[in-house]
Amino acid sequence: MNFSALYFRKPMVVLALLGFSSGLPLALSGATLQAWLTVEGLDLKTIGFFALVGLPYTFKFAWAPLLDRFDLPGLPRRKGWMLLCPALIGLLCLAISGLEPAKDLYLLGALAVCLAFVSASNDVVFDAYRNELLAAEERGAGAAVSVFAYRVAMLVSGGLALMLADLWFGWQGLFRALAMVFGLIAVAVFWVPAVESSPAKTSAWVEWRGFVAMLGSGLLVYFIGSQFAPQAIDEWSARANQFVKLGFESLLMLAAFSAALWAARQVRFPSLMAPWDAFFSQKQAIALLGLVVFYKLGDAFAGALSTAFLLRGLGFSAAEVGAVNKALGLAATIVGALLGGWYLARRPLAQSLWPALWWFGIAQALSNLGYWMLSVQEKSFVWMASAITIENLCGGMGTAAFVALLMTLTDRRFTAAQFALLSALAAVGRVYVGPSAGVLAEQFGWPTFFALTLVAALPGLGLLLHLRERIETLAASAACHNQRRAEDAV
């Protein structure tokens, strides 16, 4: 299938619309909101506190099972939530547009958290819908279109939104305009095709009881642990460094997660435990989870401090770095994702998925050497643009293959719950490399740090080599399922 025939088809147009809807709210509750608070003159401590608004994106796997279990009455599977989420986001934007940060700070914070919660839920439903809509051979292209639409939406609600607020609309006017955009998206969802899947038939009371018990247990353990962790760190080491603090925080999160899972199993939370048990009942499940966590770890390490390196390490101006990162970097990521999707669609998934993961994984690891080259030679704008372009191009190809892998690992009976859990695990590396990266760069210098990012990519590649046969089997199984579905439709 040629490039244009692959991407200019109805399923891809639908995914572009829904991917845009999914990516648009992310910056609104993050960078755009922080820019508004900054312009309004709020102090840095308050602005920094608003970074916690994004927590629902990290924990969306907790309520994803409920989105698998329940559908809105009167609408086809998934479409109810896909319609309701942008409609609610539009209403929240409209409510935010009537506030003044200096006077309504707490209400603004509460609405921003609600916005992030609904947006994260929209992500869950979109990921599940995409997995159910696409045939196996379309997954790479579908992942590429999703990345493309999501990144464009982030650019619109990030950089473009700041320009519109500053030059034309003002901040309140910007949120009113975006409310209209989300209203139009909600209307457009009426025309997206329905998918074939059905929720599990379990008691609603049992589901909600299990969800509350799981959430309460996890929060209780985390709260209790957080009260003792700082004292324990001080007693253990008077010179506790960032690695020690990160270790305590990781253990605390693990304890809270374990308590939540224990409570969910004790009181029965079927929509969580059924997909969990289904995943771990398959062969090499632990190794597959390790691959999900480690595949893009080297890429995440380099990206964690790339901006700080270009600004502080090499002395480029913020305008130079911003222009190259936002424009050239975004374009390279989109091109890489589209090329990766096209490569995956050229052959059956069983033949293309593992080679794509392997070669794109090697490419995204080696692309970090561009930053290493920058760190050992004199400042050069051409080298900077080249390094950013190559790194984003390879990262985009790797992302297309990686999302196709996540879709392949997901059981179609539990698409929302399993994909949300796998994507949350994939984000673990991005969350935790920040503190570690900062310590490594500070202690060993930039050249050694970027050389270590190449080393950080090796565990993922090693697991990928070990799991080759398993990944090819899963991809072939997905293709067989799609063939049976097509035969049933005929």
C-alpha cells in the first residue's frame, strides 16, 4: 500500500479527529494555564503547585476499568464517552473563562483538575476505540496518525494559544473560543463509526465497591508513608541525595500500588482484576512488562535534559532553542511517526512489528549520539538543528512501532483497562529519569551523561531480542483475529 492510500482513508481521518480531541486539553491544564498565572503576576511557588494538576494523567489506569465496564445508555460502544468527554471539557473551559486567577485561585485549581481528569478519561476511551477500530495491519499507521494529531493539538493549545491570548482574544476569550472548538468536536463524534465489542456483564455495585476500596487503600498507604518518609530519610542519611529520595518515593508508590491491588482482589473489583489476570496468564508476561518500561528509556533520558543542555551547557538563546525544538523537532517527530506507520503497513504485522521495533529502537538509541557530538565540540547552530532533527525523527519512528506493540499486547476484551495500564507503565521511565538524569549530568558532565543514555537503551533492546518469538506470535494472533472478524462480517 502506498503512502497516500494508507493515510487518506476514513479510519485514519477519524483517528486524526479523535487524536486532536485527545491532545488538545493537555497543554490547557499545563503550560498554557501556567502562562496565564505568570502573566497575572502569581508567585512561582503557586505556579509550581499547579503542576500537580496533571496527576490524573498518571493515574488514569485506576478508573479505566470502569470505562470498559460501563457505556452511556442509548449510544454505541465507546461513542457515548467520546461524545461526553469533549462536551464536558468545553463546559469546563467556559467556566474557567469567567474566572480571574488572583481572585478565584482555588476554584481555578479545582476546575483545572477536573479538566485534566476528563481529558485523561478521553485519552483512555480514544486508545481503546483505536485498538478496536483498526485491523492488525493498520495499527502502525493508526499509531502514526494518533501521534501526528496529538502533537498538532498540543501545539495549538500550547504555542498558538499563547499567541492568540496575547494578540487577540485575551485569556478569558481564549478559553471561550476553545469551549466552542470542543463543542464542535463533540458534535462531530456522532458521525464516527461504531466498533464491535461488548462490556463484561458484572454487577454495578460490585464494580463501584471494588473501585472505592482500591482507591481508598492506595491513598491511605501513600498518605501514611509520606508522613514518615522524610524523617526516615534524615535518620538514614544526613546527606540524603536525590537517588535516596527517589528510592523512598518509588518504594512508597510501590507500597501504595500493592495495597490498592490487594484491596481490589479482596473485595472483588472484576473490571480491574480480570484484565490484570488475563495479561499475567500469558507467557513471558513479566518480560513483556519490562519491555514496555525500558524500550524508550534511553530516549527519555536524553530528552529529560536536552533543553537545559542546549541553554546552559552550550549557551544557545531561548528563542533559538524554542524555534528549533517547537518547529523543526515537531515536524521531524511527525515525519518519523508517519514513516514508521508506513513501514509497518507494508507487510503483515507478524512480519513487520518486531523488525520495526528492533531497527527503530537501535536508531533512537544511536540518535542520542548527536547530543554527545554537540557536547564535545564548539557551539554550532547547524549541529544543534541536526541533532534535534535526527533525534526526533528516530523517536517518532520508535513511537509508532511502540504504540503498535501496546495495541498488540492489549486483549480486545479489556482494551481500555489494559492499554491504560500499559501506557502508564511506559510513562514510568519518563517520570523517574528526570531526577536521575540531573544527578548524573551534574556529577559526570554532559559528554558522559549522553554516552550513558546509549547504555540506558540496552536493556530494552536486550529484552526485545529475547522476546522476538513471543512478539511475532502475538502479532500473528492479532492478524488471525482480524481475519476471523472480517469473515464473520461477510
